[in-house]
Amino acid sequence: MPAAMRSPLMRRSFLFAFLLVVLGATSQAPALSATSEADVEAACADSRAQLEEWEAARAAFEEAALAYEAVLNEIEVTTATRSRVAANLERREADMAEVEARIDEQAVRLYMQGGESDISQFFLAGSVDDLMTGTEFLSATAESDMGSLDDLLALKADLDAFDEELTQLDAELRVIEAERQRVVTEQEETAVAERTAYEKLSAKCRELTAKRQAELAAAKAAAAAAASGGGAGSGGVGVISGFQCPFPGSSFIDSWGFPRSGGRAHKGVDMMGAYGGNIIAVSDGTVSIGNGGLGGKTIWLVSTSGYGYYYAHLSGWNVSNGQSVSAGQVIGYNGDSGNASGGSAHLHFEVHPGGRGAAAVNPYPTVRPVC
């Protein structure tokens, strides 16, 4: 990584700018939509002021959501770097213990050869530095094995460097964590403002606005996937008959494909809302519950049509394992379990047309029209 990118602020700003470019490129790409801008204008004719208010609130929420993505990835990158440095430090400490054992053997050998004055330095030295600068020891070592001393000097330099880097990384993590708390608060506040403004729109205006957003997202994602020669599933499956909103009252953006820790890409939609809010069965089907790993408290819903729906980061369940459920039924509660701990409470939701275990597709074009 270039020296200019060592600063947490620089790295975070770079990632934030990258996410803005990605979102901006998506929003500017030409695409066809069955619902035109004129359709939305006509549907929102009686809600013009409210529509402008909502558009401004949504822009603020999207910016806060992207800022959260950036700081979240910064924490993951810095934490991973710290783990590597700590592992290197541990290996060097083990190597140093081996070298010190060799030097101890050399001290015994010197003593057995009659070098009492030399051996006393091992007992009188106040530190490794004192030992390595002792003239008697240096003289004796020069006549025997300089390799151990060279190794000790090199290892000590490594240990000092790793200690310093760990101290710096710990300081960076404290700064980033403070920034995360600020961004979490901002994201939660803008989500409430966005949803409040959205609810002021007329029912027809909400319906057409959501429909157009979903159609544009699906078309643009599919076009981007085709242009890149990959990204199967990026465009999603669109509207699913009888599908219900998994988290009514939530706010979300199209974050499909955003970077995640370990080189992963985001394979769902993160729906922000009140902690403990009702999570809904999107269709009739059978559920299985889980607890652990990145998702924390989870639900898999396999619909009667064979689709699989994955719910993660719940605070609790309202169903039992293997239970049959109906569309619209409350099956769980919003939370921050798993790797969402410390962030905004949200539902991570995925759509798997081939059922549980099959590939996921972008859920945004399916969720947007009904939420």
C-alpha cells in the first residue's frame, strides 16, 4: 500500500470515494424502465413538495450508508493488518527464544572452558542490550559463533518494529471506532428522516417511485454485469408474485456487490430500522433457524415455490425450527447479532431463486417495490 494510504483517514476517504463512484456510475447508466419519469411526475403531482423533501432525505441517507460502508471496511482492513502483525510478532518472539537458548548454551561452554569473567556477564546484564554490548562477551563470541549474536540483533530489531506498528494500529483502530459510532448515529438518524419523508408521499406516488427505482436498479445492474462479462445475479429476479416486504418501515440502498472482509462481496440488501422491529415472512413456506457465525441469529425460509430467503442479524425469533409459516407472518425481530454487533441494527436479506444453498441474486429489485 502506498505511504499516502497508510493514514486511516486517507484509506477511508479513498474507499468512500470509490463507493460513491460505483453508486454514481450505476445511477447515471442509461437503462430502460417500464415506469417512466413522467409516470412518477403524474403520480406525485399532489405531493410535489413532499417528493422533494423525500429525495433530499434519501440522498442524505445514501451518503450516510456509504460512509458506514467505508468505515466498516476500514475497521476490517485495519483489524486484519493488526492480526498479521501480531502473528509476525509472535513468530519472532519464538525465534528469539531459540536464539537465546543457543546463547545460553554458548555461555555454559565458555564457563566450562574457564571463562568465569565471561559467564558473569550473563547474570549481571540488566537487559539484552547490556548483554550484547558487553566487551567480554563480544570478544568471546567473535572467537566462536557470531551467528547467534547477529540473529539476536536482527530479531530484536524486528520485535521493536512490530511493537511500534501494533501501537500505531491500535491507535488507528481507536480513531476509526470513534468514527464508526458517529457514522452509525448519522445513519440511524437519516434513516428515520428518510422513512418519515417517504410516508408523507401519497400512496400512488410511493408505489410508482418504488417501482421505478426497482426497475432502474435491475436494468442498470444487469447492464453493468453484461459489460463486465460476469456478475450473474446482479440484476436480480425483479417482482415475485405474492412477495411481501421482509422489514416494513426500513430504509436501504442497493449495496449488492459492495466489498466485505476476506475478499467477499455483499450478496444481500441491508435494511435499517428500529431494534426489535418485526421481521416478516415474505411468502408461505417452511423456516429453519440458526445461531452463530457472521449472520448471528438467522432464519432460512424456503417458500412453497422453491425460492430460498435468508434473514440475518436478528435479535430473536418468533418461530421454531421446521415450522410452516404464512406470508406476512412475524417470524423474527430486527437486531445486530453476528458481525453486525456495534453497528446499526439491520436485517441482512438475501434471495436465492434455486433454494437454500443455491446462488444468491440481487434482492433490491424485488424488495424495493414492496417496501
